[in-house]
Amino acid sequence: MKAATILFAAMALTLSGPSFADGDGHKHGHADSAAHMNSDMMVDGEIKRINKAGKKLTIKHGPIKSMDMPGMTMVFGVDDPAMLEGLGTGDRIKFSVREAGGQMMIEQLQKQ
Ligand SMILES: [Cu+2]
């Protein structure tokens, strides 16, 4: 993984978009052992839909601490469709995100 591409999403926390805060901050336990990764940034997710042509990925994601976002299913953008190679619906992933122009973009993605 290229650590050089990591731009901390916290820097882009000028959330001017719609508020996602609906008070539902339920946390699910850290049952999976992913302690070897920089787990503060990586978010658990399950792929729901892949749109390679549109460079979009629908992910049911766990809580994103850096963005104060509870778990939900939502669409993320990807810069490079090559990132979607080898992925399939239902795959478990870990990923990191950044906000760019009001859109959530996937930064890193690792298949579980
Ligand atoms: Cu979300």
C-alpha cells in the first residue's frame, strides 16, 4: 500500500454538506483482529454495488470516527477504477476515505 497517498481526512473536515448526525451512534465491537493495520483510519465495509464506469462504490460501512459518521450504506467515489479490479459484491473490505468537494472519496482499499 502506498502510504504517500494518505491525506488525513480530518484536514477536510469542513463539512458543509448535509448533516448525517441523527443520533444513532451505535458501535459494533472490534471482533475482527486487524490490529496490524493503522486501524484508526481504516473503516470496515461490505461492498453492496460496484459501478466501474461511474467510478462509484456503494459500501455498507461501519462507523467512520474521523468524520463522526455512524455506520450506514452510502456511495463513495473512486479516483481510479483500477482500484475496483478484483472486487465483488458482498466482499468485506477495509478502506479509508477523504472528503473532496463535498464528495466522499475512497483513498485506500483492502480486501479482507
Ligand atoms: Cu456514511
